[in-house]
Amino acid sequence: MQLPDDPAFPPGRRLNGSARIHARVAALETDMKFVRRDLSEVRVDVRNIRERVGSVEAKLGILSERTDASTASLTQRMDSMSANFTERMDSMSANFTERMDSMAANVAERMDTMSANFTDRMDTMSANFTDRMDTLTVGISEKLDRFPTKLQLSAWACAGLVALLGVAASIIAVLLRLAGHNDAAALVDSVGD
């Protein structure tokens, strides 16, 4: 707002001292009316804010109570569920351990039975195999006793050759003696002995 004593006021409209003060007071009164009106609005706003803050505090109190109640309820339910879960897990563990022990005993019993049966069958098979091998060995020995082996034939051939050489040496010695070579015949007889 422009006052009459401002330098921007046209020079012809400038006022003297008391008129200027009166104009200033009038301007201040006008400004105060606006300030009072604004202050009245601020008071109404502050009252509304206080009411709202009170309402919010009341609602927060209710929410806090509900949250505490819900937390207590949830804690109680979770403790109950945990206890039930632990009880069920312990029961399942005991049942599982019992079943595993029972299965282990059954498997051990079956393995012992199978081992005994297997040992009996292996002993029977071993006895049968030994009997068959003995029978087969006796049969082969009997057949080999009827026919000379290569070693026997070789030994007989060597004995025949030695006898033939002995006879040949004796014949040579006799022929040498007949021809009058007694010393040579004695030498051939000594080699033949």
C-alpha cells in the first residue's frame, strides 16, 4: 500500500505532518484488521490441528492397544504352534527311529539267513565239484594207463637205441677181432661198457 508521504506519491498530493500521521495510522489500522482476520483464521486452524492431533493420539492409543493385543495373541499362537511342531517332530523322530531299528533287525536277520543258505549251497557245490573232478581224474588216469605217454614212448625209443648201439658195438668188436685187430676191439668194448 502506498502512503501519501512516500516520494512516489505525486507532489501535489503530499500531506502535511498531522495529516500524514493520520494517514499512517489509518493504514496501520487497515493492516491490523487484516492481521486480526489472519490471526483469527490461524487460531481456527490451530484449534482444528489440536482437535486432529487429539484424535490422532486417541487413535494411536487404540492402535497401540490393538497392536499389543495382537502381538500377545500372535506370540501365544506361535508358542503353541512351536510346542505342537516340536511334539510332532519328536513323535515322528521316535517312530522313524523305531522303524529304522526294526528294518535294520529284519535286514540283518535276512542277511544272516541268506549267508547261511549261500554257505550251504557253496559247500554242496564244492563237494559236488570235488567229486566230479575226482571221478574225471580217475577216468583220465585209467585212459592214460592204457596208452603210453610221449615220455614213455621217448624213454622206450632211447632204450632201444642204446641197445642197438650196444649190439652194433659188439658186432664191430667181433669183426675187428676176426680181422686181427684185438687192440681196436678192446677199445670198442670199453666204450660199449
